[in-house]
Amino acid sequence: MREREIQQGRLAVGLMSGTSLDGVDAALVRISGPAEKPAVRLLAFVTVPYPAAVRLRLLKVAGGVACGVAEISRLNFALGELFAVAALRVCRQGRVSPERLAFIGSHGQTVFHQGLSRSPSGGAGLSQNVSTLQIGEPAIIAARTRATVVADFRPADLAVGGQGAPLLPLVDYLLLRHERYGTVTLNIGGIANVAVIPACATPQKVFGFDTGPGNMVIDGLMRHCTRGQKTYDFGGRLAAQGRAIEPLVAEILRLPYFRRKPPKSAGREQFGQGFLAGHFLCRRSADNKDLLRTATELTARSIVDALKRFVFSQVEIHRLVVSGGGAHNGLLLARLTELLPHLSVQLSDEYGLPLDAKEAIAFALLADRTLHGLPGNMPAVTGARRAVVLGKIVPPSKWMRERLPKL
Ligand SMILES: Nc1ncnc2c1ncn2[C@@H]1O[C@H](COP(=O)(O)OP(=O)(O)O)[C@@H](O)[C@H]1O
Ligand SMILES: [Mg+2]
């Protein structure tokens, strides 16, 4: 990396779409300083919502409904186009020509994720069932933007025995660690995940895991109750009019996922349509608002339970930094604040990381690490046997070619 770029910064775009399947988030950032110790500034942010038809197709594929390889292949290309649209749009919004981009980091869209815990012996070879698939063809993004694209971050971690998730704790460690304050970052997407960064932490002391559902169950109920007209409970307002069915919350919290020790990761496979049907939709006599309230309570309580079980006993925590679309749910945030009276509950906005943009920003930073040959996973977090460089790079652009050693 040239000295000037280290000092003045490199322009990059981070692209992300999570398990909510709501759309593609694109963050235009300027990263400055060495990749080991970056500083990042958000210049522009957009979300390109998935067209309803694409969303339905994704819900089927990611929901495990049997479909042919042709459908997955077509979706991979269709999403590549949408991710490219998001990248170009955020550049336009930030008044930056895509030619000036040093690179794009694209997470893609997870349509399948199964990371099993390692065998106790840490034995060689992957368990047959471990795999992950993110789609949104990076070659299309690269062709439309003419930028170098780093994509497909998770498989490299799975290949060395990790869960492939979560990847955000490294970025949280880089940007939010504090000498005196123990910090938990909480991202409430479709799934909720936490990263734990003790005061004055070294990377080995950081850990993180998925606590369970974030918005996934709430969104699923909203779609069901409104016959697809509404995809989420704005501000948590409908849930606020209902009452939580306490025995149902308690029953669900006894499920093995919540009791299992980290590292662990979850997705639509655990908390998607099957979960919704088995625990909520089967209660035909229950009031919809009560069910929504129950789902919201489940999210809040599963997060707090996980913190009590696996975090507070290990580390002294002072602040909870919340991000993700679920942070817009006022009821959910109010419950978290009530249930965690000894913590300072803050939004990631306070740290220059707007709550909707944080994950997209993170994938720009992870791509920056990849292009510098730095590892992007944290073995203590994912359970991997070692730290590895993540992602695949498509294709070396002019920007990169100038930097490759002459053969
Ligand atoms: N104003 C709002 N009120 C309540 N929930 C919201 C609001 N805005 C977004 N959300 C929730 O956030 C979700 C999107 O969050 P996001 O962080 O993009 O998740 P993911 O990473 O899974 O895509 C939506 O599906 C919805 O559940
Ligand atoms: Mg999203």
C-alpha cells in the first residue's frame, strides 16, 4: 500500500445483506491508516430493497424449500446485478466516481449456513455437514463497477474448522475496544449476535456468537398476519399493544440452542418458517398482537439470557452498543434497557457507525484486510484452528495491477 493511501485513505464500498432478506446495504467509506489499525469514515449509505419477487424467491431458497440448482444459479446472477446497483448508487450519492474506488467488499446473501461445532479432538477434515453459501456473483459486481471485488468471506474460516460466523467481532475489536470499558456490541438483524470485547482486550480475549432470533420471528409474524403486506412491525408499535404469552417465552428459552455454549451461529435454518409455524402459527386462538409481543419479548429475553449465561460470568461489561435494523424497534430497545439496568445501552451511531450501515462498513474493512494479506477471522470467536485471510478477489483491477509485484 502506498504511503499516500495510508495517510489520506482509500475509498471503498462495503455491501451486505443479512438474514432479514430486506435488501442490499451499501456503505461508501474512506479507510485511512494501516490496515492493522484502520480509521473509517462513512461518506454515504444506501439500502436497495429487494424487489418483492426476488425476496420471495430468496425466502424459498433460504427457507430450505426444495428447488433446483438452476434457481440458485439464476439468483446468484440476479443478486450480483442488485449488489452492483447498490454499489453504483452509493457512489453516486457520495459523488464519487466508481473508478476512484480502491475496492469493494461484498458479503453477498447467505442462502445456506451450517457451521457445526468442532469434534472434541479437533480432528482433521471437515464434518460432512459443514458448509455455507453466500450468493451475489462478484464477477458481475466487478464488471459493472470496474472495481476489484473481495467476496465470499466465510468459507475460508469453515475450511479451518470455524463456524464461519460471526465475522463482525474483529471489526468491533478494531473500532470499539476501550481501555477501561468492557463492551458488548449487539447487532439485531434477522438473527441477533453479540461480540464481547473486555476492557483492554487482546484479540484472544474477544468472543462472540449468535444469541438467537433478532427480527426474524417478528418479521415472519408480520408477513403472516398482513398476508405479506407488511414486512416488519414499525417501531414495535403493534407489539406494544399486545401482551407477551409468558409460558411460550419460557418454553422456547428452554430449547437446546439457547443453552448451548458458544461458539454457535444461527440462521433461517433454526429460526425461520419451521420455527415460526411450530411455536407461533400453531396457536390459532391467540391474538396477533399478543403473538407479536411474545416474539419481541423472546428476542429481548434471549439476548439478555445469553449475556447472563455466557458473558457476565466471564467479563465485566459496562456498555452495550446496539446496531442493526432491530435497533429501530423502540419496544425491543426499551425492554433491553429495562432488563439490563446496570449497562449503558447506546446506539452504534454514537461511534460514527450509523446503526443501519455498520455491517456494510465492516465488510469494507474486512476486504481491506484481505487485500493486505491480513487475517479476517478470530479463532477465539469462530472456533477456527487458526487465523486466516478471508475471501476471494475478483479481478485484479488497474488499482491492484499497479500494486502486484512485476513477474
Ligand atoms: N423502523 C423500524 N421498526 C422496527 N423494525 C425495523 C425498522 N426498520 C428496520 N427494522 C427491522 O430491521 C430489519 C432489517 O435489519 P437489518 O439490520 O438490515 O437485518 P439483516 O442484517 O438481517 O438484513 C427489518 O427486517 C425489520 O425487522
Ligand atoms: Mg438487511
